[in-house]
Amino acid sequence: MDNKELENEIAKIKDRNKKVELDKAWEKSWTRRICICILTYIVVVIYSNLINKITNVWLSSLVPVIGFTLSIISLKLVRNVWEKNIK
């Protein structure tokens, strides 16, 4: 491998690393978490209106959102424990 090929390979690796870091940042971002919560809430509200058996749709729709939000928050703790045990 000559210097030019080596430089090209290093440039490709740097580009890939930037993409991976951006993906990681997105996975951890509050923007992503809040969007998922809002979208989940909207879907549950629509579903609850369709089945029309719930007396307080807005309150009932909070249940899965709260559960999902708690799972997002707790996943970090679960992953930390998992990483410690995997090593």
C-alpha cells in the first residue's frame, strides 16, 4: 500500500467515525426522546378515540407515554450494569 492509498483509507475511517459519533449523539439526545414521547402520545390518543371506551382519553393516553419514558431513562442504568457484568 502506498502513501496515497493509506491516506485515502484513513480519510474513510475518519468519515465513518464522524458518522458513528453523530449516530451515538442522536441516540442519546433529548430531542429524540421527547419526539418519541410526543409521537407515542399522539398515536395512543388517536387509538383511544377510535376504540371510544375510555372516559378520559387524554389522561388514559399518558399511561403508555409515562411507561415508555421511564423505560428510556432506565435503559441507561440497565446498560451500565450490563457493561460492568460483560467485562
